[in-house]
Amino acid sequence: MNRKVMSLKGIGEKTSDAFEKLGVVTVRDLLSYYPRDYETFEEPRPAGSLPSLEDGTLAAVAGYVREEPQVRRIRGMAVISARLEDETGSVEMVWFHALFMKNALIPGKYYIARGRKKRKGNTKAQQLLQPALYSPEEYSQLMGTWLPIYRLSGKITNKMIRKAVGQALSVYREVPEFYPLALRKKYELAEYNFALSNIHFPKDKETLLIARKRLVFDEFFFFIAALRSLKESEERMRSAFPILPRQEVDEFQQSLPYALTAAQEKTWKEIRADLGKPVVMSRLVQGDVGSGKTIVAILALMEVCLNGYQGALMVPTEVLARQHLESMEELFREHHIELRPVLLTGSMSAREKREAYRQIASGEADIIVGTHALIQEKVEYHSLALVVTDEQHRFGVRQREALSGKGDHPHILVMSATPIPRTLAIILYGDLDISVIDELPGGRLPIKNCVVDSRYHPTAYQFIAREVEAGRQAYIICPMVEESEGLEAENVVDYEKKLKKALPHIQTACLHGRMKAKEKNDIMERFLSGEIQVLVSTTVVEVGVNVPNATVMMVENAERFGLAQLHQLRGRVGRGKYQSYCIFVSDTKSRDTQKRLQILNQSNDGFYIAGEDLKLRGPGDMFGVRQSGLLEFKIGDIFTDAAILQAANEAVNEICSTREGLAGEEYRLLRERLEEYKQYDFGKLNL
């Protein structure tokens, strides 16, 4: 399982490098690179029945090609078309960027064409876009099968992944079952190797659901067990830093130009009480976007530093780190607080880093603000007593342990804006005490929302242009980086080109996760300064920067995101004094999806949205959209799979309380698997 994918036949150095860009290095990575969907092949339908299908539906039609294919040029792009006929009518097959089809199609031959159905303009004529062609024999072999569809990148195709996974499944050594039989029976869990094989190549939907349930359970079980083991080690840990209440902090709080909300005040009292206890604090502050978590964290950092120790604030992006540093410096200057914050990020020059290391080691630096650079080996802290991490899931347990190791087990404060119902939060943050800031500061203008379809684009562009003319800025979010095989959705690369044509007088740029860190930081700095007026981006902006001047958030293909993630994206606007707007664009005809989007339309309360979404979703919603880009398990979804999450939590409790009764071999296998899991990065959890 730990062998490199290059050990598989047919995977050379170039293919191995391409797989690595998907995060697939070992056979284990490959087998846990789960499909995002499945392709099923249904009986071909008559051409005459196509008008009854929704546009975008995959359909297969059997018939004869009667004439030579036609080639025409549209804005320099070659478009190939040919007509397929049966006794009920005909359909036009259309290919883009595929000149080879002109010679591949043989007039008079019988084909089965399978592609996405689309009505041709305002006519009654029907088209099949980018159809794959099969002989009747080939198609009959595919009917009834479930072919996996994977997330793709670069030169890797579905066919390449299927072939590699098939080979890996045939050669890897089976993993011994690591759950006691009684536990598997109680929770109706399939055998592990069966699940691994059938998540990739299921024979039917029932088998797929059985396989998926087992793998989701595994992910939740070991995540919770890892948190439990961390909590047990921290519970026994006495604090080396007695933090006493400081009058300067109270005076600073009183002199702020606004009063803390009741929820902020309650949270600050809980943190202050924890800091004064003889044991190490491990607390989560869960607060909606804009609820004022940062000022509470600053109060905690001040209290620690005025007691003579150091504090660290670790955030997901360099731009946000700089913003926090500048706002802290300004606050301390205005209120005559004698504390020194310093910055530490990966893109600083070697000379700048050396100076930062010196100040941190000598104790000159009181508060260290930065990214993952804070936990690098070269960083030596003088007296680190408090670590604040912004957005828990960007760091995970392993990074928190690394930071703890930098000091003598400092206090831990985690901040998260991900709205998760409390019942699930108690399980997911099993190693942390929880504080909730569930009200927004006064004076904030509520964001105005609307849910529209793509016909609204011209109006939306005009609206964005008016906001830009008024000096404001806008985000446009797309679900994909580039055009992808078999996916009908907007992508940032093509969308920005389209936007430049629609709004030529406006400065636009695109941003996505495949860019180098320096390039991403540069774009965000230019957006923050106002040089870029409209930013077309993937969800990389859902955390990471505060742009009070941004007043419009438009999300394309909104049905492809979970409500928690859409709410997180919406939180990028409404941060300044101006009225802000959020436009959710979706052409979906699904009533369930429309109902979910209307929840967002009617409420800006993240915790209400999370609760309502949990009620709407169920275990049958297997291919539901990801709920949150922040808490991203590889296969589990905390909303769709809430019942499995609760069962896994119950199972961990059982095993922890009765482990003496487990057979030695069973206990050993479980411990081995847990250690293996803690070493292996699952999604963005970074255990």
C-alpha cells in the first residue's frame, strides 16, 4: 500500500508526476482517491424522445449517419457536426476542437451516440454535444455497469485512473480487517477490502452504498479516535504558564470605540477563566462570519503577553497575516499598548526571516503573526504560552501538536467561522471545549441576497459595473479552474476572458489553487489595494483576506456547493460600511436544490442555515455537493452522513470504555490502523 504508483505497470515518470499533482504518490493514495461520481449506461432512447429531456441530460441515441460531417469555423474554433437518424427523427451531433471526427465518422454506418442533450437555439431541433460513439456490441457490454468518474487535473484522464486503480486492486496485499466482528455487525459495516474494491467498481447502487458507508465510517471513526487520544494526553497536562488577569486589558477593552456583544463578553470570560487554570486550555471559538472573533483573540494574546510570555496567531494566508499584523500595530499604537507584534511568513526574504527568528528567540517579539512558517524547525520561541489558530481545518491536529511542541505545551485557542450544528461540533471538535459567538456586532448592514438563473447575467454584469463605478469591488466564484471532461460548469480561466469582453473597462484577474503562493499573494494584495476591481476565483477566497470595499459576491453554478460553503463565501462581503449583495446563479431544475438555495436567500444566520440544511439532507443524497471546503473529509460529509458520524462517535466511546475486553489481536490491529491514520493526510484534515 505504501509503494509508489510508479511500481504499477504503465506508469512512468511523467505519468507519476501528473498523478502527484492530484496528491497521488503511493498505491494507498490511489486507492483512497475516491470517485466523485459514476457513469451508468442506459438503454438508447429514440431520437424523437429527446425534446422531453432537460438540457444537459446525458442521453444515448442509436441510428445511422446519413451524410458527410460538416465543418464550420466559429471565432476561429473548428466545429464538426453530423446528423444521426432513426425511425422517430434525428439529432445533430456536435463536437468542438475535434477535427479528427471528420474522418472518423463513416456515412451509412450505425452508431450509438452518447452525449449531453441540448435544444438548438429557439428551434425544436435537438443536439448531442461532444457525444462518444460506440458500436452496438461495445455499448451492450457497458450497459448496466457503473464506471467511476474522478476529479481530474492536467493530462490525467478517467481512463488512466480506472486502469491504474484496477491494477492496484489486483496486486495489493489485502488489509487485515481491523474492527471486531461484533462492532461490524452492530453498525452493519461491510468488510474493508470489499468496500475499497466496490467504491471504485460497484456492480450496482446498493453495493456502492454499502461500500461507501464503511469507508465513511472509517474516516469518522479514526478522526474521532485521533482527537480522543490527543485530548487524553492534554487532559493530564498541567499548564506551565499561570496567566493572571491584567488591568491593562480591561482598560483597553473599555476604551474600544464599540462595546463587545453579550456573546463576545461571555466567550472572553470563558477564555480568561481557562488561562487562569492550572491545566492547559484547549478551546474552540465558533462564530459566524463577522461576529467579532478576532478582537476576543487579541484580548487573550494581550493578557498572555502582559504576563511576560509570548503569543502566536497562525492564519491560513500571508495576506491575512499581514492584515492582522497591521491592524494589531494600529490598535496598540492608538491605545498606547507596549507590545510588539512581528510577522513570519514563507515568502519573506532570508534576511527578514533571520531577523524575525532573532526577535522571537530573544523575547523581543511579544506576538508572532504568521502562516505555517510559525511551526518550521528554525523557529525557536522564548516563552510561547498561547497559540491562536484561525480556521481550525486549515491546520488540523498535527500542526497544532507541532506548535505545542514549540513551547512548554502552550494554551490552544482555535477560531472557526464554519457553521456546524452544536451536536456535530461536539463530536468533531472532541478535543476542545466550545464557545459560541452567536450574534453580530451592531451597525452591520445585512447582506441582500438573490437566487437567479444564467439569463440574469447581463443584468448582473451591469450591476457589478455600477458598483465598480461607485468605487466598490466584486468577487465572482466558479466551481472549476479549467474546462473539465464531462462537467458542465463555469471555470475561472474561461470566465475571466468572457468577463473582460463583457466589461472591458474594468480591471479583472483570476485566482485559483493551482497558482504558486507568490502569484496568489500578489493578486490578493492587488485586490486589497483596489487595483483589481473584479476577482474571478475558485473557493480559495473563502478564508484568507478581509476586503471591506468588496460589496458584491456572485457565485456561478451555486448548486455545486454546500450551503455551509456558500455562506462562508458570502462572508467575504458585508465587512465594510457599504450595503453588500450576494447573487447565487443556478440553472438547476431540481426542487430540492432550489429549496436549499432559498434557505440562503432568506437568512444570513450561518447556524440557522447549517441546521436547516441538516434537516433537508439525508443518507440517500450520495452525490450531494460538498458541504464545506474547510472541513473536507475525503469521502464523508458531516451533513449528509450525520448519522454515520454519530454512530462512529458511539463506537469510539464503546471501544475506549471496554478495550480491556477486546482480544489482544483486535486491539493491536485497531491501534496500528489509528497510528497509520494519524501519519496519513486525509483530505485537508492533516491529522
